[in-house]
Amino acid sequence: MRHIPVLLQETLDGLKLRRGDSVLDATSGSGGHGEALLSHIGRSGTLICLDQDEDALARSRLQLDPLPGTKKFVHGNFRDLAQLLSTEGITEIDAALFDLGMSSEQLEESGRGFSFLKDEPLLMTMQKGATLSAKDLLATLSESQLMDILKSYGEEQFAQKIAHGIVTARKEDPIESTTALVRIIKESTPPWYSKRRIHPATKSFQALRIAVNDEYSAIDEGLESAFTLLKPGGNIAVISFHGGEVRHVKSFFRHFKERSLTRVNKHAIKPSRTEMRENPRARSAQLFIFKKAI
Ligand SMILES: C[S@@+](CC[C@H](N)C(=O)[O-])C[C@H]1O[C@@H](n2cnc3c(N)ncnc32)[C@H](O)[C@@H]1O
């Protein structure tokens, strides 16, 4: 299923792009937001499409290449933004978008174990071929390290029980597939936990993905670099999907507000009921717009 860009109109309204702007799409994904950004900056503008997942970048290239306007496709982690853009000869940008997390294609088609609804190897690496995978963490971390990850990155209320379940299960067999992990989670939590609308493995899978990809440090470093590259008067839009991401986005703002960063909207912008109905993935999205003072 093709990824549907979330909070698209609200993002465009917030970025206030002009013809000829240079815009960074730090999470190019399937190029959904990118397509709309391109149409706003016109033929004289430049869209920098960055993604750490080669497959995602290939998808966005396929989508955006035929469209008018200059595009640069950059493979890498946005935590290395300054260096990646300087290699492309880019030293400043008019606006930036960070649409955090994963695309529908990564979840459903990557075969890398992001979805608890599929039977796949437990890799969870956003960058293909990355050396550290979820199965490595499950095989090597201590029970208390696993509990900390599940608690702090997933806010999983049964973190202790699940961590204990993992350490007990791996004595018998290595935990190498999504199905094996889902079974352990179900066996480690009370029966009612599996009967709710939310799948019992949701939070554990989120926590492991964040840990494998060191997502929070990447957000801190990526936003800081984007702020440095941003021209005065330029805007940064960040779409976040859960409490941990929101905390890091807010801490970026607190850190830079003394250096002329302002919040354009007092409260995070949330999707309309219609958008949530049409695209359930948008349900937890929150959009933040920041402006660098002139
Ligand atoms: C929610 S999707 C973006 C979807 C895109 N806005 C669209 O409309 O198609 C997030 C994308 O960001 C990428 N990503 C996540 N963290 C990243 C990071 N630290 N550096 C570079 N890309 C990252 C993921 O690989 C994924 O393709």
C-alpha cells in the first residue's frame, strides 16, 4: 500500500514556501510530501530528498524524478545532515520537513521485521545492511537493559515481565523472528492485554525499533543541524507520532529558543477527524512548526 502523506495541507501552510526556495525533505520516504513541496517551490526551486533507507529513496526518486524542478537525492541518516549537504554543495536551506518514523511500505513490504502482523526476521534496521539488529539486542542485552528499553522507548507497562520472558525464552532458542517475539510477549502478559484494540506487541516493537536505529539521538542531532542550515525567517516542520518523539522535539525547541527559534503554533497541530478516518496511520500524528527569527 502506498504511503499517504500525513497532515499534508497543514505542513504546507506551516512551511510557507515560495517559488525558488531550497527545501530539505529530511525523511523523503515515498515522496508524498515531496511531491507537494515541489509543486510549491516550482521549477526554480530545489528539493533535497534525504532518506537513510535506500529502498525508500529509490521509491521517492521514482515518484519525483519525472516532475518539474531540481531534485537532489541523498542517501544517509539525517543525524549527519551538515556533512551530507555540504558534500552536495548546500550550505543553507529555506525550509525543512522531518516526518518521523516509518512509511507504510517499510512496515508492510520491507521484510525487515517492523510489523508484528508478519512472520519476518527480526532485523528492524532502517538502514539496509546495518550491523546491529533487533535479534542481536534480544540475544545480548541483560534483562534489566531490555526492561529499560521497553519502558523508556515503548512506555510498555509490562516491560519487566516481557524482559523476563525474553531472557527465559532465549535460553531454549534464539529469538529470531517477529512471530517468536510476539508469542513471548503474549505469554508474558495477562490475557486481557491481547484482547484490546491495540496489539499487545505494539509498544515492544516500537521500543526495539527506536533502540536499533538510535532514533532519539538522530532526532536531536538532525534538528540541531537543520536549525544551523536554516536561513533566518525559514521554517522547520516536524511530524511526530508518539510521546518519546514529542519530548525530543520539544526539547529541541527549549534548547534553541534563546537562539531565535519560535513556535509558530502554540499547540501541536493534529489531523482532522476526516483525515484520521481516511488514514488511520495519521491518528497519533502531531505537527510542530518552528521559525528561525530574521
Ligand atoms: C513517515 S516516512 C516519510 C514519508 C514521506 N513524508 C512521504 O510522504 O512519503 C519516514 C521516512 O523517514 C526515514 N527516516 C527515519 N529516520 C531517519 C533518519 N534518522 N535519517 C534519514 N531518514 C530517516 C524512514 O526511512 C522513512 O522512509
